[in-house]
Amino acid sequence: MIVTHNQENKTRIVTAPQSSLFLSLTATNIPSTVISVELNKNESVEWIWTMYPNGQEAVTGYNIITNS
């Protein structure tokens, strides 16, 4: 996961974790549908994972959580 800080706006960009690789000659690797999210200083992200029938997992969504 890569985090980039923007001092001007007090935000940061957090990249989504990569999908799990499924090594098979017949399977297609499914990329995550979320690339990154921009968060304020008091926010964190919870990634939503989907498991496919072939066993591969990919990030398909996220929830932004406001920290107190």
C-alpha cells in the first residue's frame, strides 16, 4: 500500500492493496476495481474484498471511516 501526503490540502491518497494472484493457465487474473482513495487527516479506509469462485480475491469497494 502506498500513501501520498498532500500538505496543502491536508489530505492523503492511499492505494488499494493488489488482488491476489491466481496462477493457472486457464484462469484470468481479476484486477481490483478500486485504485486509490483520497482521505482527510481524520479518516481511514476499510477495504471491501470479494472472493471469486476460482479462489482469487480482489478489492471491489471501500468504506471511509471518520476517526474521532
